[in-house]
Amino acid sequence: MAPMQEQRTTVAISGGGPAGIMLGLLLARQGVEVTVLEKHADFLRDFRGDTVHPMTLDILDELGLTDEFDRLVRGRMEAVEFGTTDGVLVHQDLAAVAPRGTRFTDVALAPQWDLLDLLVRKAREFPTFRLEMEAETTGVLREHGDVHGLHYRKDGVAHTVRAVVSIAADGRHSGLREEIATGLIVLGSPIDVLWFRVDRTPDETTELRGTFGRGGGVVAINRGDYWQVAFVVPKGTDEQIRAAGLDAFRHRVASVVPWMADRLDRITDWSEVKLLSVSVERLRQWAVPGLVAIGDAAHTMSPLGGVGVNLAISDAVAAANLLGPDLLRAQSDPDRFGKLLNPAILDRVQQRRQTTTSITQRLQVIAQKRILAMTTAAEGESLMPSAPVLALLRGPVARLLPRVFVYGIRPERVTAVQ
């Protein structure tokens, strides 16, 4: 057996998603040595969110990436519309509810793998950034109970990267949550999502399309020549839906979105329909000595509102702003690997981000319950609420939700300078 190989860096990040790559970029931009471990060979995942909100567009602009990002955009949403098969519930122009002084007032639709490639290209301009692909984190390096780095496997060889601070940015199924071991606050979710693709014709809208009705809800994301479709169903009904057969499934989807009916017969096998089990939860404590979680590793979001990727990037910006200066000072200490960064410094990330996270999750849970009520409504029961409720939805609610999901409760800005 080959001996375990050890490297050294100031920050070791597990996970090459939006949180991990953005944090790696921002720390390297400050001169901090950082190693990002990504277990896959590329960034191509169907379940990655494609909606880039103004809160994130502002960050990309601060990094000088707007022009390059614009070339990745496949569509823009200037309004949000929440509709049912019985009629439109809400239509809200985003510019009308934008905070004062906001530069970007639309939601950009861009494949997340393209965004990650862009961030990696930018990060590689800085000599202190290192990205290891096909490097799967297998655990943490512990000494005297504290975390001093990460173990990972690459090309069948065990490695250790010793670090001043380690970051769990490895998503909703993070193996490092167990290392933090502070327990979860579980808000639950009454829905799941079935993902599949259907062809898209060039004359169709470039915007995201969404409709909810009896039997399910459909959100279609533009990915150029096809729609990536999220079909919302009651939690735990996946096996029942599959047992009913593909014909019944195609009919169920078409009953919600008739415009898609003429291409659903191209789904010929259940292997083309993937289950995304939705959960809404967060760690009670995001950090322990030597290790801090951000993004989905710290707080798993519902896909509703497409806010997950944007909150993950905001977490990364906050972490870079709060931790970067201390990490840079620690980096100049020749004995840094034998010491531990003050745990109170890591706790700053949760203190900064937990209010935004908890409010957003609560709103998602409320919205999920309303969606479930619509998808399980009895035949003949109207999906449109009473006039007073509809007025509330089209008034205060239509203004509140975009402010939370699109512009953010507490938008982050890149404050730490290069």
C-alpha cells in the first residue's frame, strides 16, 4: 500500500460547488493559500441551480466578471410569475421591487457548470489557488480533538492536506457534517422533485416557465436546446408514480403543462427521470475548532425560488470577508500548523448568515405547503384563492418574496481587497 501523502495549505475546502469555488477565489485574491477538493472530474450535474439573482450578479460585477458571465446567459427573467392551471396568481416586475440603487434587476439563467468554470478560470489567475479534481474528501485530520486538515483520495492514493482552517462546502450530503456533530434543525419538506429533460424549440421563450396544478407542479429551466424540468410532487410518492407507469406519468405532466405534451413521449425509460429528495434543514452550529460549514453543507434549501446557489455564494463572500484577514496573518506564522485559529473567528460566519438563512427557509416551508395543497386539490376544487387572499398575494406577498429570494435580506459585498 502506498504511503499517505501530505500537503500543506492555509485553507482546505471540501467541495467544488458555488460556495467552495467562490470562497477559494476570494481567499486566493487576498493572497491566502487555498486548496479546493472536488470529487468529480467535471462540474456537469443536472441538479445544479441555474438562476443567478441580482445579489450574485453584484458580486460577479465587483470581481470584474460581468462581461464574461453575460456570454454564458441563456435567458433573463425580468418578472416572476406564479401560475396555476386555473389562472395566474402573481405577476411581479422585479425592477418595481428592487432596493434603491440596485444595478441589476433581473434574474440571469446560466448553466451552473459554466459559472463554475468561469470562477475557476478567474481563481487560477492567483498563484495561491489550487483545485484538485477527482479528489474525494474521506475525513478530517484530527489532533487533540481539533481539526487540522482533510484526508482525501485521488487516483487510488490516500492524501492529507494539513490546513489552518478547513471548510465544509460539499453540499447537502456533506460527509463533514458528522465531524461538526452539533445536530440539525429540521424544518421538513412535504414535496419532492422529479427531474427530466424535454426538447426546446428555438422560438420558445428563454425565461424560466412555471405552472402548478392538480397532480404536480412544473418548473422548466432553459438550457439552450432542451428544458431541464422539475416536476413537483408530494413527498414519498416517487415509487407510486413509477409503479403507475410512464404513460400515466407523461399524462400527469401534460395535464399541468399542455404545451409540453407533444415531446413527452421522448421520455422512454424511468432512468431518464431522477428523484431529488427535498429537505429544508440547517446545522445548529456551523463551526467547531478548525472546521466551518457554508452553503448547503450548513443549510439545505428547497429548490423553490432558486435561491440555494445564491445563498451559497453569499456565504462564501461573507466567509472570505470575515476570515481572510486573520488567515493571511496566520499564514505568515511559521508555526501556524501547530496552532489553532481562535474558534470565535469561525463562529462569525454563522453569526453573519444565520438570520438570512432561517428567514428564507421559513418562507420556503410556507410556500411548499401551499404548493402541496394545490397539487393535491380535489377535482372541481378551484386552485384560485378567495378574493381577499388573492389581493394579499398580489400585493404585500408579491413585493416581499422577490425582495427575499431575488435581492436577498442581507446582500453580501466583496469588502476584503486584493
